[in-house]
Amino acid sequence: MKKTIKYIFIIGLLAVINACSDFDEINQDPNAASEDQVNVMWMLNKSITDAQMDPHIQERIFVYYWMDAARMQYFGALTSGYNSDAFNHDYLNSYVSSWMKSAKQMIDLADRQLVNNKLTSEHDIAMTKNLKEVGRIWYVYLLSEFTDNFGPAPLDPFQEKTPTYSSVKDVYYFMLDELKDAQSKIDVNVKPDDSEKKFDRAYEFDFTKWKKYANAMRMRLAMRLSEIDAAKAKTEFEDAAKSDYIASTDDIFRVKERDGWDPLAGVMSRSWNDFTMGSTFANIIVGLGGVKTADLITADKYKPYIKGENYLGRRLQDHWPTYTNDPYTGFFMDGLPYSIDPRFFTLYSLPLDNEHKYNPTTVKKDGKDVINSDSIFFVNKVAEEVPKGEKPTKVDSVNIKYSINGYNNGNWGDAGSANGIYGNYYKTAPVLQKVYRESKNHRVFYGDWESYFLIAEAAVRGWNVPLSAKEAYEKGIKASFSYSNADESHLSTYLASKAYNRVGTSVSWDHTAEPPASVEMDIVNGYTHKAEKFTYKYPIASQTFYGKALNDQLTKIITQKYIAQMPWLALEVWNDHRRLGLPFFENLAVEKPLTRMSWLTQENAKNSQSYKFFPQRIRYPSSLENSNPNGYNQALDFLGEGNDVFTPLWWAKH
């Protein structure tokens, strides 16, 4: 039942919110006053606030689309080609009628107030000049989100009733120019009054930080062009990196969440969403960094569940999908792996542990906590349940307590039907920590770690940047450890580690040796319960979407960037994968045909990857075609391959 609800997206549980949310007093309505009375900072506040996404939008776009496409959870919406016209309409409409409109109105009003001498004090004049440039910077972020989701976009959708659409290339060139010009015109000596600071939810009008954000955004957008327009990418990136950018925790662009039903509610706060760990993240973090699990979680209760260094898991191949290139398919880790990335325990809670969302009731017996019978789970199919002609399989109890597993999206076929663990994935796998799901955090739009990983990538490409590739890479990891509250005492061990994770990537910058084709591991046969040896095979580099290596320095950078961006920056993870094919995303399971991805078959799912195996964009809603057919046709002409989820954007790898 739980799984069924997830696949129909719980539509019946959601109500469409009223267009005018009940904000606090700082969300003043600029439309309720005459133009001379309006302070442009009100409009900036409205745009930034609304763009946090109300629960109606955030669940559909941030959770169902971005987190799914970025493999930040086990779900199976956009990854399998699902794209709702209604969802897309509501999202696009929010951009045009609220977020971008408020930002553009702010910019235009600031111009008019400055030209028409409507401001009465030197402070107001100086603030308004800066606010205009801040509005331009924020408008670029909104435009980048628009074009990275849909593709071709109108540069100014408010100039005419039926706006003209521009190519993704032209949109990117416009955004890069805007960022460069806007930050150059900000006067960092202007200081806001205390009464004004509350109208900027990100930086309280610290204009030095807004300049840093503009330069950081310029690096992000320049790097997006690295595979399609390398000369432009290099020029823009090098110029931006000469100036100050987001480089410390204090500079992070983030907005405080709050509980409720308005745009400031947490983007992952809906109680019915599980945020179960998927196989992509599990394969990347298990074994990565060589830090022992026993050194990360030291409580006695965990010790009996920590496995040996060479232990792969319990093999249950009849109950896991066969047609996928997930190297770990067929296995269940019935406990805690010997080593794991230290950030795992700050991101996820373990099955049957205290913080797990579906932790069962505990009772006291003889003064000790006793967990109910769900501490083991059955995977079985008795003879009378087996379709005619199939071999009956029975598996005794499998321990799920503290187990670390992620599940692959796709169609598991009969294997899934026979698998009680998979059928209760939200109880039997780690789920995202409560700190990210309770509207008590800050939504991050740009973290300091991203700047360092971008500079590391630029250095690998031979561009002129202020840090060496290794220095930037290690600074990015350190910044991520710091933000996620991972134990930094393990950082030196982590950075020096040559241990491969399940997809053949290590941490050490100087260790670029590719993993062996295979390695012998210890397993338990899930059907005989006997200890055995198993030949584990890493992915074959030439058969991945990236296609070049499993452990080169670019793979290391993007792997670490992926972990660091969890869970806030799913859109950027999706952007990196579309651009580079990194990090390694396994193919969906194809035990039975996928109705929306007929080109991914049992024949090619195990040994190849293509851009069409992964979602590339969000479709324009039908309402756009109806309301602006000329603009819609312009957009499709620029796309070239139609209004489809699997049509790649100009800058994407294809």
C-alpha cells in the first residue's frame, strides 16, 4: 500500500494553496501601495520568499523531480520518465506570475525611482542602487533554475504579452553578462539599517556577500558550458575566480525554514515522504575513505552488527533484479559495513535505530530496551504462491537492524514481488535525518564546498585559478565535513585513503589507479546460510555514461561534490550528471519492460549507458503551448528533439 501511494504521488493528500500565503509582517505586499510608497526591498523579499517553493510546488519539483533525478533518494518518478503536465504548469506559473515577476518589477521600479528622484535621502539612494544590482543577481538565479529545468527561456517574460523564447546558449550568455555587470556596480560600503536587514532572508543586505554570491554563481554557470563551449567557459570562469567568491561557512547562501504551509516550509518537510536512501548513494559511500565504522559510531549497541573488512553481504540473487548494471545487485548488507564515508551518519538514520522515521515501538524488559519482531524481516515465497513453472524459493529471516542498503529504481518484476524487504523499503533502509525534514533548518542555495570543487575542476582542465586542483579538492571535502558536522578528526585518514568504494572510486587525490576488474569477497549465501567466496566486479569504465574512467581526478571531484550537495542541491547534482555523466548512476532495473523508457532493455541495461537512460529536462506544460504558441514553437525549435523528458539541453552530454 505504501508503495502504491508513492507511485500515485499522494495527490489525494495535498491541497492547492491559496496564491496569497499568510506571511509574517516583513512580507509586505508591494502592490498594496502606490509606486512612490513602495520600497524595492519589499519586492526582493517577496521574490526570495516565494521562490523557496510552497509545499504544493516543493514536493512535486524538489522531491519528485530533482531529488529523484539526482539519485538523492529511492523513488522512481522523473528517473523513469514520469512528468506531470499539471505539476509543470504550476511550477512554470509560479516562476512567471510570482518569483521572476517580483524580481523584475523590483529592478524596473528601482530604475524609475532613481531616475525620477523619488528618493529623499542619500541612504535610500545608495541602498536602492545596490538593491537594483542585487535584484539582477537574484533574477539570474531564477532564470538559471528555469532554463536548467525546461531549456530555452524568455529573457524577460514581462516585456510583452506573449514573450519571445531564447536559446539556452543565449540565456547563458545573458546570465553571465548580468552577473559580471551587476556585481561590479555594487558599493560594499553601503550599510543597511537594522530595520532593513530583515527584508533580505539570505544575507541581511551584506553587499560584500552578494558580490561573492554573484561571482560564485558565475563560476557555476561558466562551468556548465565546459563540455560544449570550452573557450567561453574558461574565460568567464577565470575572470570570476579572480574576485571574492563564496569560500567560508559564513558566506553560504541559505534561507531559514519554518513550519507551516507557506513558501518558507521546509522543502523536505511533508510527513508522508520517506527520503529512503537509494542504491547510487549506497554504492558511493560504502568503503569510501577507509574510515572504520567502529570509529564513527562507538556505542556498544552497534558493535555486534559491524561486518568484516572483506564482507560483501548476504547474497539473495533470486530476490534482486538481474537486468541492471548496479554492481551490488543481488546483495543485502545485513548490518553495518566495515568502513563508510563519515558524512553518512550525519545524513541518514539507520533502520530500527532511535532516529529512524519508522522505528518500531520499544519496550522495557529487565531494564533493557527490547525491539519488537520487526528487527528481522522475511524474504520468502512459499510453494503455493509461486506461479506455475517457477521454482519456489524460501529465505529465512534476514536482519535489517542497523543495515545499510539502498534500492535501485526501475521494474523489479517477480523478484520484487517475492522480496519482503524491497516491499517495505522505507522501513528496511536508512532514511534522511529529521534535521532536514522538520522545517528547522536553512535551505542552502550555494555552499562554500561548491566553489572549491568548481575550482578543482577548473584546475584539472588547465584553467588559471587561484588554487591548485588538489588544494581546492581537499578544501571542498573539509568544507563539506564542517557543514555536515562530520567528525573532522578522521579527515586526514579520509583524504589519504586509497580504498575503493563499490563503483571503483577512492578519495586520495594522488591515487588514480583504476580498480581491478574484480576482487574476491566474503559473502553469506542467503539460501544455504553458508559462508562463501564471491567474485565482485566493478563497473566497466567504457560502459558508463562518463565513459573514461572510474577513478580519475574529475570522477573524484564530482563524487565528492555529489556527497557534499546532499540533500539541498539536488538540481546541481542533476546538472553535473547531465553535463558529465558523473558520478556513476546505475541503470534502472528492467526485469519487465519500462513503459516510458522502451529503449532501455534487458539486452543493454547490463553493459551500456546513454543519455537517454537518464532524464534530461522537465517538459513545458500544455498551457504554454495554448497561451503562447509562438514562444512554445520557438522553444521547441531550439531544443531540436521535441518537448520530451529525454531531450538533452544544449550544454548536456549527448
